[in-house]
Amino acid sequence: MAKVLCVLYDDPTDGYPTSYARDDLPRIDHYPGGQTTPTPSGTDFTPGQLLGSVSGELGLRRFLEGLGHTLVVTSDKEGADSVFDRELPDADIVISQPFWPAYLTPERIAAARNLKLAVTAGIGSDHVDLEAAIAHGVTVAEVTYCNSISVAEHVVMMTLSLVRNYLPSHQVVLDGGWNIADCVARSYDIEGMHFGTVAAGRIGLAVLRRLAPFDVTLHYTDRHRLPEPVERELGLTFHADAADMVPHCDVVTIHAPLHPETEGMFDDKLIGGMKRGAYLINTARAKIVERDAVVRALRSGRLAGYAGDVWYPQPAPADHPWRTMPHHGMTPHISGSSLSAQARYAAGTREILESWFAGTPIREEYLIADAGGLAGAGAHSYSVR
Ligand code: NDP
């Protein structure tokens, strides 16, 4: 029987919800392009419930205990005396979410003698040291596509919020004020602007599609070019790399995974090549940009705004400079953890576990590393040193 160690974020500060703002979720069977949403044999939760926090348990307890397995759920993940570190040595399976990542470092992977499977309940498995996982024969899987559209929606929101100066204007209302000039002195329309994405995978392409009706000119860069009909439909301009693209753009958004090729990509040099007053949005991973280069660019005016939801480390310390830098629209890491997304990634996690326990193949598109190498979606989008 397996021991499953699941690291989830804390419950709401006022306790686990007993009721919700809405009664149901729209029913979605397929993602754009046709991939089906998760297909576990069953679920033990009501879609729309808070599943990503400790008491939500990703809806897994009844299923796992029914099969005789042990489930340990904790939010305590940092430091040698954390519950995570204490429970890890004999855990067979670790599950965590990028929003509250259980960092599986080479040291932790070496200490986890029984570890065979690391599941990301979400997308983005960079919190797992993939090289160490591969070396130790650990399979890594994530719920590909489960929250890609959730993130794309967040990016549209952040684009409009930054360009139109929404958050400072809302603050004027909260403060009891009415100085219109304070609100509009940094407010623009995005109509006519040039908008570019670094990576046009599931999220990047969904963002481009959502921005197209705003009458902007769309740009992208990626390791693989999109099909020609898609480029034509959206009027996309392809650039060989980010350095080639950013000088043309008023707004740049990042949607590549964090891996050796993308780590530190947005440094002083690349940001220095952006238009003065450009906006940068990053919902991919914090380490794709250099933390202090972003702060410097906001202070100098090179960037007019920065928004996103990804930080390093997570949770971000209280003195993280992105909390107090000027003209930012940061949220904690939430874009992929709406209640809508949680229903999909909880079901996807269960689907992966059902396959694992039945000894049947995990969906190819869910695999990041397997059988001693990158695999499935991981072989397409990631690299290792
Ligand atoms: P996809 O795998 O569909 O897309 C990733 C894209 O990045 C692929 O098109 C890939 O190219 C491209 N890419 C990889 N390396 C480079 C590079 N060096 N330069 C340019 N492009 C590159 O993933 P998603 O769109 O679903 O997700 C993207 C990332 O977003 C995730 O890895 C994760 O880090 C983050 N994410 C964040 C969430 C949040 O809550 N904030 C939630 C979900 C995801 P190709 O495959 O063509 O080689």
C-alpha cells in the first residue's frame, strides 16, 4: 500500500467555507484543440468546492483510503522540521500545487527513498528538480491544460488593469477620493498597441486569441512556429527570439515554462531593449525574470507597469521587493487556482493516481518525466542541463 504525501495551501483565514458565491460551474468537456478534460472513474467532491486547501484534500481521501492507501495532507513544507520533511522519507507519492509548491530539491529526492511519483496538481513542474527526479527514476506528471484558460483570463485582466490604471483608480474610491486626474494621468487604451507573448503554447495562444478582439497587433516568439493558418487568422508576427520581439511591443507577456533555457531571460539587457513605458506581465514563473531588474526598470520608467502572480520563493517573504515596487499589479499565485480550475486539476490528479495504481499508462500529455528521461509534454516543452 502506498503512502501519499500531499502538500496544499492553508485554509481561508476565517475557516473552510460552508457555502460559496455561486451554485454551479459551467460544464466543460474539452479544451481548445480537442483534448478531453480529466476522466477519472469518479470524484468525491462537488465542482466549485475549495479543493486546493488543506481541508479540501483535493477530494482524494475517500478514494485513496478506500484502496487501502495512506494520505497525509499538510501545508507545512519549509525547514528541516517541517511536516513535509518528516513525512517524506517513506512517502511513495508526493502531490503539490505550484501555488504552494513542495520544492523537491535533489537533497529531498535523495532523502525520499520510496518516492516513485511526483504529481503536480496544476501545470508547471519546475518545483521538482527534474534532473534529480530522472536520475532517481521518479515519474513526474502534471494535469496539462487544466488551468491554461484560467491563466489566460488572468492575463487579459492584468493587461487591462495595468494599461488603464485600474488598481490605483480603485484605491482612490476606497480612500474616499474623487481626483480624476490622479486616476487618468497614467491611463491609456490598449486599442492600437502592439502585444507580444514569449511562448505561444496552450496559455500563450489562448491569450493571443482573447486579445485579438481589442484591435491590437499581435506578436509572438516560440521554439516552434504555430501553424500558418493560425498565424494568418490572428495576424501574428513571428519573431525568432524574445530580444527580436520586445522592441516592437507595448505589452509583453511570458508563457514559457521555467527551465534552463528560460531562467533569467528577462535581465537588465532584455528589459533595456523594451520600449520605454512598456508593460510586462509574467504568470509563468518568477525566475524567468530577474527580480531586481524588474524593480530597477519600474523605478527608471523603462517599464510603465509589471503584473503577474508568480514569485520566488513561494510564499513570498513579507519584505519581497515586488510587494512595494511602484506601478505593479501583483497577486499571490492564484491565476491557475480558481474554483473552476481546482475542479479540473483535482479530477486530473485522481485520473493520474487511478492509472498509477492500476498499472495502466498515464496519459502521454500529462507526463513530464518518466522511464529515466523527459517524457510526453515534458519532452516537448522542457529541457534539462
Ligand atoms: P505549454 O507546454 O502548452 O506551452 C509552453 C510553451 O513554451 C510551448 O509552446 C514551448 O515551446 C514554449 N517554450 C519552451 N521553452 C521556450 C523558450 N526557451 N523560448 C520560447 N518558448 C519556449 O504550457 P502552458 O501554456 O499550459 O503553460 C506554460 C507555463 O505557464 C507552465 O509551464 C507554467 O510554468 C505556467 N503556468 C502558470 C500558472 C499560474 O497559475 N500562474 C498555471 C499554469 C501554468 P514548444 O513546446 O513549441 O517547444
